[in-house]
Amino acid sequence: MSRNRCRLDIVRDVLTISIVKVRKTKIMHQANLNYVQVNKYLKCLLRSGLVELTGDSYYLITRKGHEFLQLHNAYIERCNRIRTAVRETEQGRLTLERICFNGDHGIEGLAINKDILADLQNKRP
């Protein structure tokens, strides 16, 4: 599934590339950016202190940049957990709809998430 990267994904890519000293051209190619984009992102990252420009025209991630990458990874993990929970919740909704609208009179025979089944059984009157 192809999707466009958001700005945070591009920043993550540039910072990851900049873990070692690297020139602008290499960042541009490895991050799949054009010249205007790489200049825009590098200017922003320099201004925010996430990368530094060394005296020999190389870019290098800073301590703050490393901290950003750690926070970004934690954010992505949280997003993935939420997506999984939403999918499981949707499966539970579909199961309830099958029970209501397909004439099923019990939930024991349906293939659903065990946690959802337990929740449903515990909440019966």
C-alpha cells in the first residue's frame, strides 16, 4: 500500500540519514527529496536544533535530534497499538451485527477475538 509521507516521516528519514556525517546531496537522494524540499527541511532542522552543520559542510544529527527519533518511535508504536485496538473493536461490532441481523442466537460458535467474547459474556444480565 503506497501512501505519501507526512512531514514527521520526512524529518525522521532525514535525521536517520544524518546519524553519520552526510552531505546535502546524499540526504536528498536517500530521503527521496528534491533540491527545494531538502533545503526547506534542512533549514527547519537546523533552526530547531535537530541537526547541525559542521565546518566542512556535512550535516549531523544532534542530541536533540536523537531524542526526537526516540519520541517519534514511541509515537509510531502508540499509533500501531491504537490501530490494532480499533480493528479489534470493529470486529466486535461486526460480530454483534451478525448476532442481531443473521438470526444467530448465541455467540459461542462465532470466530471472534477471545477478549471480546469474554467481555460480552461477562456483561450478560
